[in-house]
Amino acid sequence: NPVGLAAGYDKNAEALAPLMQAGFGFLEVGAATPLPQPGNPRPRLFRLAQDRAVINRFGFNNDGAEAIAARLAERPRGVPVGLNLGANKESTDRVGDFARVLRRSGRDFALLLLPWT
């Protein structure tokens, strides 16, 4: 099935089983950072009605790689799952953050995606 669920809907990998049963061909959970982080202060979603667009400045709010990797390891098999590698907002070593998430989660999911920087 070529129709998948884009990153962000289940950014912490909490609803993988029911989403797999919904018939998606693949799922992408979102960006995992080495450490949990709350994201940017609110408001962080801005609607541009005239342009029919939105600006997303969520800031990679997530439960952290440890929690997300544990959930990915327990997911049902059969549907490919993607995970974005993220860096913590205050990181001084973004590449190192990507590597930490990959080392922790890399063996537990099907697809790796690096965020645009």
C-alpha cells in the first residue's frame, strides 16, 4: 500500500498497533531526540489563512529515544515504521545526538530519516 501516515501524528510511538490495523502501508512516528524535551513554548503552530498554509514550530517535543525505542521494539510486525533522528534543542553536538538516537533505536525499526536542518 503506497499510502502511509506522515511523521507527527504518533510522534511518541504510542498507537502503532491500532494505526497498523487502519490499513496504512507504512508509518512514520516523528523525531526522537536523545533526551526527552517539551518543545517550543506555545503557540507553536501558526495558520496563514491567506496562503492556505501553516507554520510548525513545535520544536521536536517528544518522550526521548529511550522511551520511543522501547515502544518500537514492542510493536507488531508487518508494516514498515520510520523514525526521524533528532537533536536536542540545547545540544552542542547535533551529529552526536543523531548517532545516539541511531545507536539506541537503529536495530528496532525499518526506516531512518534525517531531518532537514
